[in-house]
Amino acid sequence: MSPYSIVIVEDNLAVQEALCDHLREQGFEVRGVDSGAALDAALAQSSAHALVLDLNLPGEDGHSIAQRMRARFPRIGILMLSAALAGAGAAARQPQVDVYLRKPAQAQALTDALRALCEAADAR
């Protein structure tokens, strides 16, 4: 079985690289991008089981990206990351977001959530 494919949308390169490295160590196939436009380009090349979206991105924010992605790819898992306390309530009300984790997310919680999202995407 091929590994689950994840795309991380994070504009902080150090955070993006740390997330990518961790998830690769856990057996995921991971690509990192820094914007909604870069995500569109990445998904045009190959699909993904799940996305990890930063809430606060320059240009298009994570909620807007999640809304677009859910419309285009209804089966894709969407996990939102945010350091903002206020973001927790807002994200919970967004039907396109499957999981919300506060930054910095615990490594095991992130891994477990993504594995569950990927398994659910495969089952659909």
C-alpha cells in the first residue's frame, strides 16, 4: 500500500519544514507549500488524502482555502492549525474543517488526526 499523501500549507518555512520532516518520519508522503495558489499547483500535479492548513496565511486565509478545497475535493481531509485562541471557536464552526489543532500541535496528536483523516478519505 502506498503512503498517505499530505500537503502542508504553511508560510513559515521553518514550521513547514519541521511538520514535513515529522510526518515523513511517520510514513506519510508530504509536500509543503506556502500559499493557496501553490496548493492549487501542487494538487494539479497529484492528489492528496489530506491537507494541513495554517489559518493565518498572507493573501488567502486557511478558511477560504478550506472552503475552496472542500468544494473541489469533497473527500479530502482538512486539518486547520492556528496559534490564535479565537481561531478555535471560529474553526469549530466551519463545516469544511474536519479537525482543528492549536499551534504548536503535539506531534502525536497531529499524526493521529492525519492518519484518521486519510483512512476516512480512503473509505469514502
